[in-house]
Amino acid sequence: MSVLDGKTVAEKIQVELGTEIEKLKGEGGIVPGLTVIMAGDDPASRAYVNSKSKLAEKMGIRSKLVKLPETTTAEEVIQTVEAANSDPLVHAILVQMPLPRHIDHWKILDRILPEKDVDCFHPTNQGLILQNRSRIFPCTPCGVMKILDHYGLDPAGLNAVVAGRSFLVGKPMAAMLSNRNATVTLCHSRTVNLEGILREADLIVAAVGKPAFITAEMVKPGAILIDVGINRIDKEEDFANFCPPSRYEVFKKKGYLLIGDIHFQAFAKAGHYTPVPGGVGPLTVTMLMSNTVELCKRSISVTRDA
């Protein structure tokens, strides 16, 4: 059993990105620009956006956060997107999910220019991912692939199960693993015999959003477990069900714990696993920076070729 430390992988990529960013600044005074649009005040989104802003500042990326109220209209969000689309200093645009319930997220995401769509949600970019022709990929699935590559875990030939079919993680993750020659099963809430399917998996990517949903009984010995879930445990009575005793002191000190979608007892059966926190999370934010730099470089190339 070995831990797949996402922080180590993220730090390595950040060093490489730092060199690229300095090169861009030195050659033409170009600073990669990222605009994040957030509507409402979802606590998880707020924490995530703050981590993005901090890393962007640390790395020398121009980051702008546009905060809109919960009551904002779709038209107001679209106007914000259009303003970023037309700004030559903005190379990457991210609309933070989830949006308020009264807003159709596709109506917003479809308005981001494909060449500034940093998380690859535009239909054009989704199609390029399916065809394995994209140069950037959605941040979280891309982070998963970076972890596998760093630790030499080739998905080719593996029986891979992706639990969760969201357009944010599950669907692009399944396509990316298939593009790397894994045999992929994409499971969801209506999957028949989910436990049996999971027990046959060499690689499991859990992205269901339910704490400790995948238990040890569902995991084949030696499997690779990639936990994308981030769930907050606030109640002490829930601790015994979801968390190992070794983390109880941390829980008492902080008043909460973050855990994934895979039960901690399953890790003892795994060949490799990502912890929560410290696994996929650091890569998600890092790949956002990487995609921003790539879109910046691409915009320069297009301008020179024009």
C-alpha cells in the first residue's frame, strides 16, 4: 500500500510553470491572465476560489475575481463573461460551479470563448477531449492523470471504474482514461450491481460526493484508489463511521474533518491511494494555473500567425 501524494506532484509542476511564466514575462512582458466568475456565496466554492487566487498570486499570474450576488441574473453573468472574452489581458476564464439554481449553467458556459475556456466545458472543447485532440483538459481529471503519470501507474489495459458521471469530473475522466487505453466503466446512481462492478476494478476514481461511499468490501485487493471527493464532517457522532481514530485529535482541534468518497478502511486493501486532503485537490488548482499558461501561450502563437 502506498500513498499517492498530490502535494509533491503539484509542487513539481508549479516549479516547471514558474520557469515558463518568467520566460513569458522576459520575452515580451506578457503575464498570463485568469478571470474567475463566482455567483453566490457557496462556502466550498469560496474556499476553493481563495486557494486559486493565492496560488495565482504566488506564481505571478494575473488573477481577477468577479463576485456576483446570489440573486444575479443569467444575463448579468453573461455580460461578465463577454467582458472577459473581449479583454486581451484575459487568457483564461473560469465560471465557478455551482451557479445559483435559477441559472442554467450551460447557458453561461456556452458563452465562454473556446480559446479562453480554461476548464474545457465548452462543447467544442468537450468534443476535442473525446477525440483525444485537446491540448488542455478539465483541471480535476487532468490532475488525476498527472498523479498516475508521476507515480508510473499506466492505465493502459486496466479495468477502470469511474464512479460519478458529472460533466465536471466523471464524464471527461472516463474519456481521458479511455484515451489512455484503459477499459472504462462509468457508473452512476442508476447503475445495477455497482458493488460487483467496483470489486472487479483495477483502478477506481471516486467522484460521487458522498462521504466514505465506497467501502472496503467494494474494493479488490491491490486496486488503485483515486479519491476526488471532498466532504466535510462536522458531527462527532459521524466520526466513528467515517474516520480513523488517528484523526480524532485533528477533528477535536479543528471542529471538522475533510474526507473523501472512499472509506478509510478500503485503503488497507489498496495497492495505491490518494489521501483526502492532500491527494487530488492540490493538482486541481495547479492544473488551473497550467491551463492558464497554456492558453496564454496559444494566444501568443495565434497572434503571431495572424
